[in-house]
Amino acid sequence: MVSPATDADNVRTLTGTGRAAVAAVLLLAGGGMYAAATKFGKKANEVTVKRPIPDVELTTAAIADVALTLESQGVIQAVTETRAAAEISGRVISVSPQWDTGGTFNAGDELLRIDDADYKAALATSEAAAAEAALAVRMEEARAAQALRDWNKLAMGKPESDLVTRGPQLAAAKARHAAALAAVNKANRDVERTVLRAPYAGRIRATLTDLGSWVAPGAPLVEFYAITEWQVSLPLSIEDYALLDATPGTRLRLSATGMEPVTATLIRISGEIDRAARTVHVIAGIKPGVTPLPALLQPGLYVRAALPGRTLKNVVRLPRLCLMLGDRAGVVSADNKVNLRPVKVVRSTKDHIFVSSGISDGERVLATVLAVTTEGMEVNPLAPAPSSPVPVAPSAPETKPVGKNS
């Protein structure tokens, strides 16, 4: 029999043999509990986790010849624009009734008049000086003729100097007459410059002076532009310009928000490449007087243009989202497995790409952007949504005319 030991503080403890016996009992109890749990306990069900199959949209590839349409944009501008300035000084004494922003006028219309009283006085003075100079010429001609007759009476032979026959005096008189006539012409021009006349039919963009203002030579008076012909500069990237299929005279379409498309004519192509934007500008012209145009089509309007491009042979047109990194596309097989295939893109736009190789006619191409796309992954193609039937208005019941014999 195991007797407990007593320590110095009179506390009873187990001896080494006692502790071993307790450990053996605990071990046997634990083993029994494990055996019972193994025999009578329930086993956990095994669950197989399946990878989710993503739903995707597909597009069917069709090889065809595609005529490209190149897109650009620009601002309508007047072909002829003028900033008129005063050629003489004076006070503005009258302006046209159309003297305001947006006012229209015809060629030759008087737009502005400057006080011409001083210039008419200068014209009269110059005309008087010209008359006196003409009289002086006639008098010198008479003196020269008389001097030649006197020489012939008193002497023999040719005079030794033209001073005898008053040649230099006559030349000086003629020169003064010519100068006087030039002064008359200048005075006439100054009188004409007091009136600003329209050089062409146009519209006023901005008036820079008004009735009662004093203007000096070179002072700006008005800005206006011709309404007989407009143009728009359409920039094309170098890649798009290489695909342009148009020459001067080619028709193209212009459109803008709130306006029906109109037809313009290609006039010319800029002579050099824009170094900053790396673009080539195509200039198209519009003649408002030739065909009626929408009221909205005015200088300053931002328009979009569709230019004819070359035809790409045997290409597949796909939505742009079909293109993956590394110029690859996901071709879906008959068993709905994805095959990542490299493709050659010959043209890309904001919404579409044009592929010349890598995809065969009739193949299904992945048209959904997935977070991760791997080779051989399985997808679930979604059927295209059926188009909504167009409601048909019920036909009116057939009626028979009522007559005497009905």
C-alpha cells in the first residue's frame, strides 16, 4: 500500500509511484474515449468545390471587304475674313443700319462715313494748283517757241544750249504740273477713303468704333467675313491619312448636334504635317449660296466629318473589347473552351478593330471582358437577347358602302 509522504510543512503529497499510476489511468481513459468516438461518432461529409463558369457574350467572325470611314472634326470658318482700318483721320458722322454684330450687307454697301469737309477743301486746293501748273506749261511752251523763232532770225545754225530755247524751263513747268495732278489724285483718294464700302457680301463679326468717334489712320473700324463660301480644316493622324481615299472634288459629310448632315467638297490638303500634333489637315469647302443650308451651319460651329477611306480586303470586324493584351483574342471552341490566339490588327477605331489574320470565318470570339482569362478555361455563352417584336397597329374593320340596293 502506497503511503503518502509528509513534507516539512506537514503537506501530504504523492510519491513518484503514485504520480505514475495517475498518469496511466488518465491515458487509459483518453484512449477509451477516442475509441468510442471513432466507433460511434458521425463522419463529416466530403464536399467538392467547383470553379464557377463565367457567363460571356460571343460574336461570330465574318470575313469581308470593309470600306473604311475616317472620322475627324473641325470648326466652320469663313474663307475670306477682313479687319478694316481707317486710312485717314476724322470723326465718324454716319454708320450703316446694319452696323452691329451679325449685321449683313451686300457688296458695295456703305458701312461707315468719316467727315470729309477738310479733304474736299484739300481737293479744291490741289485742283487749283494743278490748273495754275497747266497754265504755266502753256506759257513756257509759248516762250520756247518764240525763243526758237528769234534765234533763227538773228543767228545761223543750231543753238549751242537749250537754255536759249527755254527747254529746261519748259521741263520744270511740266514736272510741276505732273506733281499737281498727283496731288489732285491723292486728294480724290482721301475723299473716297472717308467712306468704308463693303468689298463683298458678308456679315459683321464685331464693330470697333461707332458714330461720333474720332479715328486715326490705322485705327481698326470693324471685323467682317464673306458669306459666299466657308471652309473647315479637318485634322487626320498620319495613320488615318495613309488610309484616305479622296482627292480634291470628293464629297464628304458634315454633321453637328441638332443639325441634319450636309455635304461638303474636299478643296485641298495642307502642304505639310503639323509638327506639334503630327496630323495632316484636309480642307473642305461649303458654298452657302449654291445649296440651302441649315440655319445652324455658321462660322464657329463645331462639326464632325466622315471622310471616305480605302477598302480593307478580307478582314474581320470585331468589337474593340475583343482585343486583349498582347494583340490576342479569345476564340471559343464548340465545347465552350477558350483558345487565346494572336491576331494581326490592321485598323482600330474607338469601337472596333479590323483583324486580317488569326481568326477564321465563322469562329466565335469572346466579347466579354473577364477579370482573368486563361487558356482552356470553360465559359458559358449567353444567347443573344431576342429582339422585341414591333407592335402592329390593328387594321380597321372593312366597311361596305351603303347604297339603295344594300
